[in-house]
Amino acid sequence: MTEPTPATGPLLAQARAQTPAAAGPAVLIVGAGPVGLTAAHLLGSLGVQVLLVERNSTTSDDAKAISLDDESLRTLQSADLAGAVYPIIVPGTGTKYFGVGGRTLVHARGSGDRRFGHPFKNPFAQPDLERVLRTELVRHPNIEARFATGLSGLTQLPHGVRVTLHRGDGRHTEELTADYVLGCDGGRSTVRRLLSVPMRGRSFPDDVWLVLDTQEDPHHERYGMHIGDPSRPTVIVPGRDGRCRYEFLLRPGEGAAWQEPPFELVRRLLQPYREITPAQVERAVAYSFHALLAERLRVGRCFLLGDAAHMMPPFAGQGLNSGVRDAANLSWKLAEVLAGRAGDALLDTYDVERRPHAQAVIDLSVRLGRTVMTTSRPQAYLRDLLVRAALLTGPGRRYFTEMRYRPDTRVRTGAVVRPGGRAHPLVGALLPQPRVLHGPGYRLALLDDVLGTGWSLLGVGLTEADWTSARGAGLPYGTEVDVVIGDRALGRVTDRPEITDADGGPGAFLQDLAGHFVLVRPDRLVAAVFPPHRAAQVGQELRRFAFAPTADPPPKIFAPGSHTDTGIEGATL
């Protein structure tokens, strides 16, 4: 398969304008699991024409992923989906770890400050999430979803990807051309196979786990439980409406991967926790896991996301969440290029930005499996001793209870700028999402709901002259926001929204940025932090991605008591 050089943003926009609509969508998404559906919503909310195809006749009934973190909920909020998703999750309180003999080790529940505006870790049932995301597609007339439709061929062209789709038994085929193709079609990805992209890493065929999804369960906790007893490592995650996920490490001879387990084994393993009948078992499957990363996440006009790009053990609870990060990172970049506001170099940053973090999460998942779920009694006793000793110190307690062992999501290379060679700690990191007060009526909102959907520029305690210099620097932003510091009242006469920290919590970081601009990407990653005299330098460095200033829709402002994008009442955010 040849891999032509893709057209730059302006050329692509011109070519698309001259191409008949029947030629195909701007973006073809293959796979309607949670990652493909999330990508469709993100692109659809940005006005991109999307065709979503799924080889199965409907969304999945398999309860695979079981936890959404605060970053994923923030991404769903950006697509106006949080209000629809909150009713199917359990806003959770992290994970409690147990050691030898079932003794409690530590409750890892995050910092408790809702740094990104949502609960830290939230159990859910994947079939419920997929159904909600599919139902909500009707809000986007620019998204077409076709189920019972698979991909059987693709050829990359200078200005698109020619694909062959088949329906049902494969006797009915269709060819069309899309500008870009997203492979969100799982671990056995057809897109990845057609692109001849290998996976690198290792598998663990000897570690076989029995996964059980049960109903009418007595567990009522709002946290997951990792029981690191070497005699039988176990995971328990209570869900909504009496559902509960159990995972047991099988001993040699108890079962093989992908074989249906006998009910007697199911009942025996559940006996310490509950009585069970066959009718109360929603799903029972034995599996082994993988730690794999695709050699390339981009091939020409095709991209790999989710399990098609990376597979990892479940112990960090980051498999689905990593896929949502993929969608958040890539979707806005495609929208910028398709609109002619950015060049092809921006799309290259998808691999550069996502690969290091995906590999770090894979490595963490493997380490947690080896440490927390060890079957060696001496290693388990040593683990428990070291954790309890660490909890006696402040740094050790924060390390475990706030899950600081999770990999840093900071982007160090890509579409970020470090003017003057030094970077503020926020650069490349997700902007915190505090509750803020805005407008003359001191309305309460989450920060993202004020920023809108595109690029935004926050000026912290700056003057009109400072804003004038920023506007002449060619920065790619649409929304301007004044950050008022020093507990000063809102209400300056300006055409920019004003915000201030509402409660001295996560928003306190804004006060520390006095005299600086904060340039925020559509995925809420901080692209640059700089004083006004560095604005021209930041604009110049970003022009390597051929950015042009954007026009952003007006920010969504919510009156007190109305429902915000989070689905939470404005007065109780």
C-alpha cells in the first residue's frame, strides 16, 4: 500500500469544497465502541461530517470496561454528553487495596479536589455507556451511523482514503472516499491489519482471569476493591442497580483463556462474597491480557485509537480512558485541518503526544499486576510492609492515597510552546477545571463551560495594552477571558468574559499566574504560558503547524439553577 503525502490544511479545504458530497464523509470512523462513539461526538460537535460504521448489528452487550476517570468525564462534558452519562455511572471514590489475609492497605481516592471538575473514578457498565452514546448521536445531523457494516479494504490517495464497505454477509459492498479514517475497531482491528501495522510488547497467556458480571449483588461500596491476597488475587467493582464485577486469578488447571467456565467454578469462587444462581450471572469469561502498543498510530490519512492502538492489563483501570484521551487529542486537530486553519504537521503530533503516555500506562498496568496481584507470599508480605511504612510519612501517604504513581499526562513534545527555553509547569498539562464566578451576576460555572469549544486565551490580571499585543501575535484562539485576581469584584467594562476563582480550591492556581497569558487548546491542554512580551514568539513557534487565528462560537454561559453541560445543577457544582 502506498502512503502519499497528505495535502496541507488549506489545500485540503479547497479540494473538499470541489469534491461532490457523494464522494464520502470528511472522517470515516470504523468501530462503534465507546472510543469510536466518543470520537464521533467530538467531531460532530465541531461540525465535521462523520460516517461511523460498526460490523455488529448493534452496540455491544459485553461489560468490558468498568471505570471512567475524571479526564474522560471532562472530555464527554466538552461534547455536551456529561448530563446524559451521569445517570449511568456511580460517582466513585477510587480504589481500596487489601493485602495478605484481606487486611486493608490503603484507599486510593485522589486528592479529593475534583481538579478536572468531575469525580476521580466512576464505575459504569459498558453496554449502558454505548447505548447512551449511540442514542445521543441524533443530536448531530452531520453524523451518520451504519451498523452491520464492516470495512474490507482501503487505499490511500493524495486527497483521501478509498474504502470498501460491506453490509451483513459481505455480498453487498460499497466504495467511497473519506478524507481521513479512524481505526477504533478494537484489539483485532481490521484497519490496523489493512495498514500492516504491527503491535509491539508482550502477552501473558499463563495468567488467566475469570471475569464475572453479576446482578442482585449485596455490595454497595462506591469504590473498587483490589484484594492482593496471594492465595487468590481478586478484583471487585460494585456498579449501579445491584450489578457487580468480579475478577479472579485462576490457578493452573482451573480453566483456560476464552473457554466458558463451568457454573460450579463460578459459584465456588463467589462463595466468600455471595450466593449466586445462573440467572444472576450476566457474563462469565476467562481471559488472558496483553501489554501491546502499535508501532505507528498514524499511517498517512489513517489513525489508530483505543484498543486498535494499545492494549493493556486492567489493573490501572486505564484501557478505555486511554482510548478517550486518543479521541480528545485527535478530534480537534482533524477539525482544524479540515477547516483549513492548520496544516498536516499538526496531525503528526497525535503520535508524538499520545505514544509516550500510552506506553507509560501500559507499563504501570503491568507493574500493578505484578505487585498487587502477586501469588508469591514472601513478595506479598514485603509489599504490605513497604506500603504501610510509606503511609507513615506525608509524601508516602500522598503518593498512595492520591494515586501519584499514575503516569504524568504532560505533553513534552508536540503542539506546545516553551518560550525562552523554560516551561511553566502547566505547559503540556491539562488545565485544571475549577468552579469559577463569571459575569456581573456572579454566576457559578465550571471553567470549560465559559471557555467554549475552540482555542482560548486567558489573561491573568493583564491590561488592555497587553491584550492588544496578544491580538497582533497571530495566536490561534477565538475566546478571550479575563482572569480577575486578588479577590477584586467583577464588572469591568470590556467585551471579554471575566472570571474569578469561586472558592479558593482548584482555581487557586489562577492567582499564581498573574501577569501571564495562558493559551489553551480545544482539548484543554495548556499550549503555552507566557508574559505579554513573549506573545509574538509563541505565535511564531505555533506557525510551524500553519495555524491561523480562529473564530470561536460564543461561550456557553449558564444561569444559576440551570443545567450545565455536567448535568449538575449550577448552584451545586
